[in-house]
Amino acid sequence: MMPKIPVFMIVVLISAAAVVAQQPAPAQPPPAYDTAGSMAYDISRIAQSVQAMTKTLKDFVDKFAKVEGLTLSEKQQRLVMGMELLIRAEQRMATLQKFQIELVEKDGELRSRLAQVENDLIPQSLDRSIAFEGSTQTPEIKENRRRALTAERSNLISVLQQLRAQLQTVGTDVREAQQLVERLRRTFLPQVERELGEQ
């Protein structure tokens, strides 16, 4: 016969995890937030949820480990493993979203620098940049500056192309991670509710 203590402990674990995973999303950030700010807000919310689920699972396992001779049923072991898998999936999703934010920010910085270089390459800007050189070799200085800016522009364009390709890959990874989290929630949370209903 199944001992009452482990069932009670799993009920506590499952209840806490279900509450954390199903709590309504907080109000959306104000519309003034940019995409990166909104993503950072979402990651912060996910991180709090993951921390709460991780702590609940750890507390359960720690308490259970202190009680010798008691074992979880196969179904309960699957639920515990499923909740741990959900926690790991949420952590992976948060990590990918954080990386995506960093790439978006880097993309913005590079595009801003590219716009500045494009502006500096305009003939009037080149003339202004060497106006105070006070040299008799003005045409050579101007040509050297133009070459340096052209090389920088080429490098920036190349890096931007690579970064945008990486952003697409990470975007796909984030979507897949979100789908996995949703599948795990749909799979394990109904089982959690059934387990609670049987007690």
C-alpha cells in the first residue's frame, strides 16, 4: 500500500508548480517599451516562475530524501520528472530569449554605426572632416579617410548580414522552445490536476 506521506508531499509540489505555471500573466508592459524592453520584461517574469518551480521541486526532493523506506509510485516519479523537464525547458527558453535580446541590441548598434559611416562618406562630410587638418596634402588625406570609411562600411555590412542570419536562427529556436514549454504544460498540468483530484 502506498504510504500517505509521499502522496502528501507530491500534492504540495504539484499544487505549487501548477499555481506558478498557471498564474495569470502580469499586466503587459506599457506601450512605450521597445521590443527589447518587452522581451526583457517577459524573461524576468519567466525567470521568476522558473525559480519558484525549481525551489518547490528541490524542497520536495530534499524532504523526501530524509524519509527512508518510502518510494514514489511510477506515476508520481513521471510527474516529478515531467516537472523537472518543464523547469529545464523554461530555463532554456529564457536563455534563448536573453540571447535574442542581446543580438537585437547589437544589431541596433551596428545599424546606427553604419548610418554614421554612410553619412561620413558624403563628400561634404569628408570635406568638413579634413577642413582643420592644415595640410598641403588635403586630397590624399581625404582619399585615405574615404578608403577607411569604405572599408569600415563593408565590414559593418558583412557583420550585419551574419548577425541577421543568426537572429533568424535564434528566433526559430525561441519559437521551438516556446512550443516545447506549451506542450509540456499541456501534458503534465492536466495530470497534476487529476492527481490532486484523486487525493
